[in-house]
Amino acid sequence: VVRHGLQDEPTWASYVSCDLSAPSAPADLIDSAFTIQPSLDLLICNAGSFFDTPFLEMTTTEWEKTMSLNLRATFFLAQAFAKRRLDLGGGGSIVIVSSTNGLQAEADSVAYDTSKGGLVMMIKSLAVSLAPHGIRVNGIAPGLIRTPLTQTWMEPRANDLLKHYEKKILLGHVGQPSDCAGAVAFLCSPAASYITGEI
């Protein structure tokens, strides 16, 4: 739902669903999005998940599943989006969601950490590649955010592990999705028109 002001009636944004693990899915998703919104100029790459096991137990299947969703899908979404924007004369903004795990390692998180670290460099590299076309590329690296994915392991450990994390978080509590949304909205906005390659 999109609200433009406190008194406005909400309007519904279009929605396209896609399983990004399939090799052709990123290009198909971008095609569908541009069919609905032909002048689309914003892309937020937020798909990702955590499939890790301890390092010595990691299988090729789990490794590939992580890299396919967290890294490969983001790269080819950005590529398909950029090609469409170039057809329209360039311009636009891409925001990629990495993680604090892309900047600092965590135990039993090697594949996830590696994929998120790859996104950190992808943001910087895509910014260099796409700047001549007027396409800005930035990212955010959230810490622990309360989502359905994190909720499943946070609640059973609310008295130990969650308290441990909250002691390390400067503001003393786990973040909410809305805490990320403002930063993404800023990076997509004209207020950030001179910012690219930043996380």
C-alpha cells in the first residue's frame, strides 16, 4: 500500500512474485516489472536468506543455494534492470541490501558471510560500471532486524542469545524493517542524487 499523505486514500502498488533461484528468473522478473511500469527507475535488491551449517558440515548444495539467491540473483537483477534503463536513455537508482555480515564474520555463517561480503564489493563495482550511464548504485548493511526469518530463532533464545545481541547493539534493541526503509527511500530519492557506491 502506498500513502502519499496522511489524509490520502491508500493506493495499491503492483506486485510481481518470482522464485529468484531459477537462472532465468531475474531477467523474467525485470521484464514483468517493466511491463507493468515501463518507466521504472528504481530497483531494490532485497532477496536473500540464510542456509548455513557449521563450516565442516557445509555441502555443495547448501553453498550453491546461498550463492544462487544471495549473490547471483542480485547481479543478474541489476544487469537486467540496467539494460532496460539504458534502452530508456539511462538514469535510475539501484539499492542492494547486504548485511553487517558482509563486513564482519560470524560463527557458523561462512556461506552467508561470503555472499554478503560479495554484495559489498558488487555495490562498489556496479557503481563504477554504471556511473557513466547515470545509474546510481548504493547499499545498506543492516544488523539484526526482526523479520519472520529471524523471529524463528530469536524467540526461543530470548533469554540468552537475544540479550547477548542487544548488549552489543548501541541503541539496545533489535531493529525493525522500517528502520531500513528510511535509508533505502533516501538512497532512491533526489536527495541522494550525488551519492553512489556507498553502503
